[in-house]
Amino acid sequence: MKPTRIELPAIQNWSCHGCSDCCRGQLLITLSPEEQQRLKQQQWTAADGVDPATIMVKAGKGFRLGHQEDGACVFLDPAGRCRIHAKFGEAAKPLACRLYPLVIHPAGRKLVTGLRFSCPSAVANRGQALSEQGREVQKLAALVVPANYNEGSPPPVAAGPPGEWPDFLRFVQWLDTTLAVADAPVALKLMRALHWLRAVEQGGFDQIGGAGADEILGALVQSATRNLATLPQPPEPPSGFGRLFLRMMVVEHARTTTVKDLASPGRYRLQMLWASLRFGLAGSRTPALRPGLKRVRFADIEQPFGPLPAGAEAMLTRFFRVKIQSLHFCGSAFHGRPLIAGFQNLALLFPVIVWLSRWLAVSAGRAEFTEADVAIAIAMVDYHHGYSADLRARVRLLSQRDDIAKLCAWYGG
Ligand code: SF4
């Protein structure tokens, strides 16, 4: 592929710090036929610390990388380094390993990029500015993006047909502008975005384009800012359905699916069914779902926790802005959803993250959460984002009842 225009989020830093978190059993690396061939040619033996019989495992119609007893990738050495990387160099690794946590999406004549915040370095904003890594990203893009990437249409904005990329990207730009405001809590910024997107839907503005569109969208954003100057105090409680839906989303995003779970699918399904039932009923205590998320009282999580720590506000704002800038919430990156429906789903991640942060805090015996709790919760949530179940009908119902904004306000401060 010839060099193409790539946009990298200026607000995000990232470098691999070798934590090997991504190689320890949560990610399943599917292998292309070429990668299978390359691994065979590398001629791994027991002397390298790798049992050749366990390198590849049948997965559906293809193969994936095998894992060690403790769930780590078959190529991870005891010091936490990749044996393929050490012996043959970075380019010899499977493509999924080389790409993670980077995401690359077509946006008309350009590509937009972002990160999965399931990587601890991404959520902590550690490392080199992503905007300085264009050359490396360009090389990876050439491997994963089809040559005709610029021929596709953008996702629709609402229920109508898709328009042109420049008009679609105007909506994305205004979403980012809404989230970029410095002196407002992230819950309020999400509420404002939901507010003006609703006006777009109700006013039939989803098809607007050309020079006049910015004027209309700018006016809608200003109106949302005027109408929602501060977080409502006291916030209006979300409906019973809204709270139930939120708890279901929490279970969905708190779960881990390791190779051990895949080895006993019946036991795993039963465990998740039991957890969903407990969350649906919201009886006295949560089940323990993973290390750090212990069996605690629902009431202790639902009590007021006060505002988010300032660092967590900044982290969440960066998370939502990177998702928006990289289109990691709609279209091919998110179940083919239109921009508005995809953003509604994205906004719902805010109460899920806060709920998980509270659960982490209560599990650790605290009645207030820290920036570190929020970082862990964001990582959990973004591990599933886009892979979790497509709940479009239920999200639509929540939006019709204004429950998404109410949940943001309720858990926002
Ligand atoms: S092949 Fe290397 S980089 Fe990929 S998961 Fe295994 S140890 Fe990690």
C-alpha cells in the first residue's frame, strides 16, 4: 500500500513497557495460513523452552497460538519476554501481537488510529507521543488495511442512509469538541453530547452537509451547553430498567475469558449465568468475578461516592476522546452501528466504569475510589469494547427513556 494520510491522536502517549499483560492468557491470537507456515519454518524445539506440539491449537476452521499451563502464551519466557521477538525480531511475530493495542480504521481518504485501553501503558498515557509514531503505524497499516480502504461509505449518522465522509466527520469533530471542554466533569460532557445528538435525530439533521452544517451543529452544541450548565443536583434517578441494564453491562465487562475458561466451556457458561442472575436480582451480595472484584454488598457499591478524582476525570476524558477520534464506537469498529447509536453505547461505558471502580474500592475495604481503581476499570471495559454482545434494541429503549444521560448523571458525582 502506498503511504497514506494517517491521523494519530495528539492527546495520547504509548510505548510498550514489556509488562506482558497481553501475552498472559486473555488474548487469543488467531494465526493466518502464512503465520502458521512461518512458525513451522522457525523450527522451535524443546531446547528453546517451547514444546513444538503445543505451539498451535485448532480453533474453529483455523488455528490459534497455544498457551502454557498458567494460561500464558506458549512463547512467553519466564522473564516475561516473547521468544519469537528475542530470536527472530519483532517482524517475525504474529500480526495481532505486533498491532496490539493499536487500532486503525478507514475514514474516507485517511486512516484514523487509536488504542485499546486494555493495555496498562495506554490507560496510564505512558511512553512516546503517538503523534510521533507515524512511520511505525504506517508500516503496520500497510499490513492490515486493504488497498481499496477509501472506497467504503461512512456509517450513517442516524437511521437514514449514509452520506459523504466529510459530512460524517463533521459530526465526529463536534463530538470531540464537546468532550474536549476543560472545565466540566466528563459525565456532564457526555450528557451534553447525548443532548445535541438527540436534537440531531429529532430535528432530522442527520443528513445535513456542506458549509452550513457547522453552523447548525455549533448552535446545537451551544444550546446543549446552555441547557446543561452543570450536573443536575440532585440527579434524577435512572429507572429500574436502566439500573438493571447497567448491572448486566457490568457483568459483561467484568468477566474474563481465559484459555482455561475455553477448556471448560460448560463450567464457564454456568458460572456466568449464575453471576448474571445475581446481578439481575441485585440481592445482598455480588459474586466474586475476578481478582480484585470480590463478593461484596450491592448496597456498599450503590452508596454515594462523591466526585471522581481529578486525575480520573482527565483519564476518562482522554479515553472517550481517543475512542471518538479513532471512530472506535460506530461503523465497522462497532457492530456496524450508526454514529448516534454507537455514541449512546459508548456513553454507557461511563457508568459501567464508575460502577466497576466502586466495586474495586469496596473489595479493597475502601469507601472512596482512587485514580488506580478507575484505570483498572477502564482497562477491563475496553478489553470487551466492540467484542461484547450487540445490545442495540435495549440501548435504543434506554435512550428513549433518557436513561443513558440519567445514568451518567447518577454515577458522575
Ligand atoms: S507470540 Fe509473543 S507477543 Fe504474541 S502473545 Fe505470544 S509471547 Fe506475546
